[in-house]
Amino acid sequence: MSPYAVKLAFRHLLSHPGQSALLMSGVALGVGVFIFMSALIGGLATLLTLRTVGSIPHIVLEMPDRDPAVLAPQSGAQVVLQKDLSRRQQIAIWQPVVPIIEAEAGVTAVSPQIRGSAYVERGQALAPVGVIGVMPGKLSDIADIEGAIVDGSSNLPTDGILIGSRLAGDLGLRTGQVLRLTSERGRARSFRISGIFTLGVASADRQAVYMDFTTARALFDLPTGISRIEIKVEPATDAAAIAARLRRSTGLKTTAWTEDNSQLFEGLDAQARTGTIIKAFALITIVVGIASAMLLSIVRRQAEIGIMRAMGASKRLVVSIFVLEGTLIGFIGAVVGALVAWLVLLPLPPVSEVESGGLPIDQAQGDFLLAIALTTLAAALASILPARRAARIDPVEAIGS
């Protein structure tokens, strides 16, 4: 593009500053809508993911299921091996597996656990609970139990337990009290309540009971093995791929959180498509606005274009001038719109700190550079048709009019 075309394009813009400013303001508004929708849709997806998987494991490793196997037929009869439901599935040799998991890219936390069902006795009342035995220092590796304590402390002595606030409310329990736990294996023991937590998940707050790893081993009669290994990964959306790799490297059954939350992904996908449609309409509005303004500008400057053509200006030069003019309008308007949107979104809190009822707008997902690039490209494309129309103007007719 010749310097002469650049000079004339800038001259056209500056000759009508009010009109140019109005056009750029419209572009800036469209870019602001684009960025706001990107930040809102992305922030909402992040918030839903955090609320859904914040207190659950992203991947669970367990022993593979031992399904009934068909043996070799004998005397024409088909013999099967029945699955033994009386035996508890456990990972007998688990210590060598932990370093393999920790070395996997994306894994942020690994928590071997002993789990089992039990019931709490409180006078004449009985309440079913799920007991989770955690290793020292790994209490909050999966769910932030330490940060969710509302009464007492998160310390777990061998005779202490942590219970949810709903369970405490249902049975009228408070810290320091002693209650009796009877496991599915028939073993019973009395524990003192060390702390009460509130995770905000009804099932956990009503049924989860945390205790020391060694104590849980004795309560559920697991002398060596463990029930499962729970894992956190980053980002959480990579859980399925990481689970597949761990399945191959460990030989264990791996279950990613995405398998039980497919409806959430369908909702997020529909939400993302809606955001894309809204952003597309914002770009279409910018294209139509710039194209209309360029056509009006060409009509007003027919005599000027005719003089340029009569003085030897080529059609290519005329096209270059008007395409560059439209591109400048798009680029400057996009930069201004992105800057204003960034300043507006700057004071908003991170998605993880958004209170109930607030807008989960994530500035980091605003797609600022993408908005500027797409708007500039759209403005250039919108200017091509008017520019070609300007290049086809007959010099004699234009000067005569």
C-alpha cells in the first residue's frame, strides 16, 4: 500500500472528525459487548465448574471390577465364576502406585483413602454416614475441610472425627461430645467430635465423617490395603484425558468426574454456543455500520473521487484508500472499546470470590486481543465492497455532477 493512500485515508478521517468519532464509538460499543459476553460466559463456566468440582475428586482410582467369568465348557455345560459380593474391593498394593500418579502431568493432589459405610448412634437415633479415613497432612487435598470448619478445629487425633453441620444439626451434636460409630464390618468405637464443617454440599454436610487414616483402617478391618485413591488435576476439564493415561500406567479402574456430570457439559456447551451467537451479532452490527458509513462517504465524495481518477489515480489506489479508511475505523474503535472494557472489568472480583447472586465475570477470559483482531478484519472486509464501488465511478460523470 502506497504512502499516498495512507495519507489520503487519514485525511478523509480527519476532514469529518465528528462522523469518524461516531463510527469509532459504534465499533467500540460492539467490541465492548463482545468482550463483556466473553468474560461473562467464560466466568459463568468457571464458576459452575468450581461449584461442581470444588469439593469432589476429579479422578477416583479403584480396583477393577471382577465380573463373572465364563470358564471352559465341561461336558457340554457352561460354567461361570460367580462374583463374590462378600469381599470388599481394595487396592492391596498401593504404595508403588502413588509416585506414578504424582509424576503424571496435571496432577496437583493425591489422597489415598479408606472409605466405608457406618451409622452414628445418638441416644435412640441412628444416622447412616460415609466414613473417610485420610492420611496426615492430606485432609484438605480434595475438599477444603480446614477452610470449611465452622466450629472446633480440623485436628484429627486417633479418637477424633470431623462431621458436617447438617448431621450435627439433625442429631443435636456439638464439638467435644462423644458419639458411637458402628462400621459395616460390625466394629464399633466411640469418638469425640473435634470439629464441624460446612462445605455447602448437602450430601457431604449430612453424611460425611472424616477420621484418622489408621483409625479408619481398624474400624473397617483393612490391615494393609486402601479403598481408593482420589486425585485433583489442573485444569479440571483435562480429567478424562489424565484418567485414561493413569488407567494405562496403573492398571486400576479410573473414573473422571466428567463421567457423572455429562449434563453439566451439555449445559456449558449450549451456553458457549449462545455466547458465540451474541458475539457474532455484535460483529455483524459492526460490519453493517462500517459498510453503510463508507457507502455514504463515497456518495458525498464522488466529485473528489472523479478528480482523483481524472488525474491518473488507478482503481487500485482508490480501493486501497477506502479499505484502509474502514480498517482504521475498525482498529481504532476496537482498541478504544477494548481499553474501556478492560477498565470497567478491572475492579470486579475474581470468579472464586463472587458472592451468591453476583455476576461471575472473568476479566481473563475477555478475549481482548481476539476482539481487536476480529473487528479489524471485519472492518477491512466491510470496506471492500464500498471501495470497489468507488473505484468504478466514472470521472466525467462524477465531475459533472
